[in-house]
Amino acid sequence: MKFRFSIGRKIGLGFAVLILLTLIGFGTTLLTIKKSSEINTEINQLYTPSVGALQELSNLVVRSKMLVGNWVHTQKDSEDKGKLKNLIQREYPSLKDTILNLAYNKRNNSTLPQWSEAAKSDVSTILSLTDKLWEDHREVMAQLNSFDSYEDAMILMQNKNAVEDLDGEINIETRLILSKLDSLISLQQKSATDKSDEMRSSFRTLRSIVNTLGVALPLGGILIALFTVQTIVRPIRQIRKIILNMGIGVMPKKKIRNRNDEIGEMSVALNGLIDGLKSTIDFAAEVGQGNFDSYYKPLSTEDALGHALLKMRTELRENERVLEAKVIERTEEVVRQKEKIEIQNGKLEILYKHVTDSIRYAKRLQDAILPPGNFVKELMPDSFILFKPKDIVSGDFYWLNQKGNRVLVSAVDCTGHGVPGAFMSLVGNNMLNQVVKDNEIVDAGDVLNKLNTLAAATISKKSEDGAIRDGMDLSLCIIDHENMVMDYAGANNPLYYFRNGEFNEVKADKFPIGYYTEEAKSFSNKQLKIKKGDTFYIFSDGYSDQFGGPRSKKFMVNQFRTLLNRIHRMPMDQQKEILNQTIEKWRGGLEQVDDILVIGFRVN
């Protein structure tokens, strides 16, 4: 059997060389790292903690010297006395246990070595001296434990000498402990340095091996890469390019050269596939042009695509015949439907025009009931009315009248908006006019009570729960300029006013006009003494309920009050313009959600 240097053998040979070199480097590195890790563990878990613990003991001894000195000089209880007690009773015992655990390896990690015998002997001596030092501290603390003991000059002098004199017992013991601690710390630091030198030596050896492999591995990798690219990658890229182009419908112009390996076998199969696809493309083009008699032979008896194309040709021939008949039939039907649609569209356009014309006429009727501008200026010279219907017609309306020497002004919000609201506004306006015309006006609350009674008889019959479903929210003000008083009554809508720059609110009754039951509530009247310069506002809820702003939220009542507070001193025309610009900017591209009505007037 002839030997064939296949792709698998080529790749296997290259990887075998790389793996061998990698194993050599990995094994050496692993051994070095293991040894270094052991040394590092000794340094981090034995020598470094040991040096830290000894230095902490040294700091503790120094701190105790300061604290016992403060004890001698301070009669009363102080924070330093508590610190000295805590140092002797808690800090030192804990630190002593830590040092002994490190010195004799009493921890869970039994692989770590103990300190040298000399170091263990030194630390034993230091701890014994430290225990003796604490006994002397306790003696000082015991002798100076009350105000009376500080008054005894002999006891005080004896303890001061022990603590402060250079030849004092506590001073001598402290210096001796610190001296021995410095020597032991130096010894532990030297041990750590020796271990670090040993670890660096291991890494120098590893670096030499890695440097050698660093040259061998790239060189071997380059040779293997060149060999792989030349014999494997380049032919595969050529095949890949052809397949990708075929995937987007582009057929190759040249065939692939045959080789004696797996790539050669793929080349033969791909060349055969290309020939078959070209034949299939030619056949599909012929069938697409309607040439159902064109010749085509499948590649084999198992060529599913070829046999499917032959079957498709037969079905397309039959489908073409059926479709031609259906097209004729459907064309005739479409023509008939088009004529019907055009007739219906014409009827809809006429109907839409009639409805729109009716609504626009309704707007003229609604505008006719609103007080004209000159009438408003005559009764309320210093005022403005911001009126913004949501649709062509509005459910909000403003009402103005005069009865004797009194001026009546109201902002009314009827149920709904658009056409239903507009009908309600016409009814509401007529009812207001009728109540004022047919009755003696007592006060604003009396007007709303009469209006509520009339609404029950006019708007609709009672619902199942006993309350009328349609109704109005409104604010009514009756201004008497001669006596400088104003009556106010409200159905859900409050009154805002500013006096000397201060905001005030008169709350409305919390039920609408039309809330009429067997036990109907009465509207209350609020009478205000008015002064020149007082500025009043009545309104519907459309302004504060408008969605907009950066987060598409409601404008809200608080923001509306803040805006009025900012502008209430301005001329009325300017206030109206600012209110309009503000709500339009807030709304942005969003739809207006309700009719908007704001009335402002100032007492002159």
C-alpha cells in the first residue's frame, strides 16, 4: 500500500514537536513554581507575619510606656487608663498567642517550619520579660487607683521614679524588651531575605530554560506554520472562497487543482458540484423563461435536487396554465371591487364633510354663547382668559354676567370634551343664565344650589345608584366692587388668589353640579374681603393634567401654583402669553389631553 502523507499526519507531526517542547518548558516551570510557592508560603505565612507580630509587640510596649506615664500624672479616670487596661488584659494576650503559634507552628498548616531554636529561646525570654513588665504596670495601677492615693506624696513619687527615671525599674525593663525585640526582628527579616534569595535563584534557572525554549518554540512554530500554510491553509482558503462565493450565487471561473490528500478529494467533489450547479442554473434559466421542453439530466439516480427540478418543471407548466385562468378571473373581480370602493369613498367623503361642517357650525354656536371681548373688558378691565379647546368644540366654557352692582364670573368644566362636552356646555350656559335671570341672587353658594337643582331636572334622569352621571365642575365668583367683598362657591374647582405677594387657596366643595340624590349636599358660600391689587384665578383641570415634559408626566397642580406665583404681579396680557407658551412647551409633540381654561382678574 502506497504511503500517503495526509493532512492528519502533517498536522500531527507539527503538533507533536510543539507539544514536546511545551512539555519540557511546562515541567520545568511547574517544578520551579512549586518550589517558589513553598518558599513564598514560608515568607508570607511565617516570616512576614512573624516580623509583623514582633513589630506590633514592640509598638505595644512603647505604647504601654506612654500610657503608664499618663496613669501616674492623671488622677481622674480617663480614656488612656482604659486603653492601658485593655492593652494588658486583651491586646497583649491575643498578640502573645499569635507569636507562640508562629514560633512553634501551632496553626493548621503543618507543612510550615517552626522558628529556629535560637529565635524560640529569644522570644520565650522576651515574653517572660514582658509578663514581668505587666506585673510592674499592674502594681503602679493598683497603688494609684483613687484620688487619695494621688494625694500620698510618697506613693506618687515612688511610682513616678519607677516609670520616668532612667534607672527606674519599668524604664529598664522596657528598654531591655525593645532591645531584644529589635534583635529578634532583624533575625526574622534576615531569614525572610535568605528565602527570597533562594526563590530568586530558582527563577533565574527557570528564566534560562524559558529563554532557550523562547527561541526554540517560535522557530519551530514558524517552520510548522510555513509548512501548514503552504500545504493545508492555502488550499483550504481557496476552497472556502469558492464555497462562500457559491453561497451568494457566484460561480467560480477556474477549477481546483487535484492533490493526493483529503483536500484533493474535496477538490474533485467540489469540481463535480460546480459542473452540476452550472447545468442546474442553465436549466432553471430555461424554465424561468417558459421553455418547459429544455433538456436536463440529473447527476445520478440519487440527485434529489435534479429530480426535484424536473418535477418542478412539470408542476410549473400546469401552474402557469391555472394561474393564467385565475389572473383573468381575479382581474375582472378587482375591477368590480375597485368600482364599489370608489363609490363608498365618495359617500364617506360627503359624510365626513357633513359631519365636519356640522361640528364647525356647532363651534360657531358655542362661540356665540361665550362673552365677547369688549363685554369682558367692560366688567373686568384688568383680566385675561386663556381658552384652549382640545377639539373643534369644547366641554369647558367661561361665563360672565352682571346683576345689579355685582359682577358674576365662572370657569366651567362640563363632563367630557369634543362634541359631547360642547352639548353639555350649551346646556350649562343656559342653566346659569336661567338661574341668574329667574332668581334673586343671595350669594355664590345659593347660585350653585339652584343650578344643581335645575341640573337634576334638565340634564338626565337618575341612574341606578341615585346620582346623575353627567354634570359640571366649576368655580363661581360674585364681585361687589362697591362694598369690596367677593362671594365664592366651587364644585370641585378651587379659587387661588395672591395678596401682597402671598398665595392663598379657597377650597371647593368636593362634588360636582349634577350630584343630586334624595339627600343632596348643599354648596357652601365663602365671602372674602377684597383689596386693590388682589389677583384671583379660577380654572378647569385641563392645564395641570396636561402630559409633557422630559418624562411625559402631568404638569401637576404644584407646578401650576409655582408658575402663578412667579407671574401674578405681571400685566394680565403678559400672564396669559406666559401661561400659553409654558403649557405648549411642556406638551411638546404630545396630544392635548383635555380642554384648558384659566381666568385671571385683578381688583382695581
